[in-house]
Amino acid sequence: MPDQKEIVLKPVGIVRTMASEEEVRGWEHSYESTVEIFPEFQDALDGLDGYSHLFVLCYLNRIKLEDRGVLKVRPRRLLRKGFRLEELPLKGVFALDSPVRPNPVGLSLVKLVRMEGRRLVVQGLDYFDGTPVLDVKPYQPEYRVDGYTVPKWYQDLRDKAGVI
């Protein structure tokens, strides 16, 4: 049985974007980015064309080692909406989409604009240029959730920020 204390993942591709760091860190991700799949994984793209949306899992390679042990953070993205740091609640990282996590794995739901060979041109990706891609999965109708709920603290922050 393999050692359960270590997991080794091999990137299947890389993110290419002209978006600035400010745009990537912001709220709107209407710009296009490319998920470039490495040649040895090109066959894995067979059948992907025709899906409208994809999940892109990435290794958040810019997270500092010292931040990987942090278990509670403030939703700092809301600072861009006019909040002061002291107004933001301290919450567990599993309750937020903060990039600071025990395992720096990112998940983005993106629109597939088009495929160009090994390149997936997408919209909605919030990763920096050069971010290693771990996996791509198609969005399927079974994933849709109606009637979801969020905690009161989260909804209160969204209401105050004017986020729909």
C-alpha cells in the first residue's frame, strides 16, 4: 500500500493569461485565459469539445510555505469592496475560498469558449499566468444544486458588499 502521508501529483498543463495580478485577484473574471495541456496528455481531451463549462483544478504555486499551515483567515477579497480588515470575520479556510489552505489546490468553474488543439480557451479563470494545472473535469447537469444555503455571516457580508 502506498504511503498515505505523501501524495505526488504531476501537472497536466499550465495556465496562460494576459490578465494582470489585480484582475486575477479581483471579482470580475470576464477576460479569456488559456489552459495549455501538455502534449503527453492531449489524448485526455478527446470528447471534451461541446461542454460549455469545465472545472479546472490547479496547484496554487504562489502560496508561501508558511501560509499552508494557516487554518483561519479573513475573506480579504472583500477589502476591494470597501471593508476594513477589522470588519471581516476570522473563519476557517474550509468555509472560504481563500487560496491559503493546508493543501494549495484551487478549483475554478470556467466557461469553455473554444478548443484550439491542446489549448482550452476559457473565461472565468482566476489563476495567475504559469499556474500548474492538475486536472480538468467537465461540468455536468447532475452537479446543479437548487435551493442551496450559505451561512448568515456570509450572506450579510455579500449584502453589505453589494454582491449578488
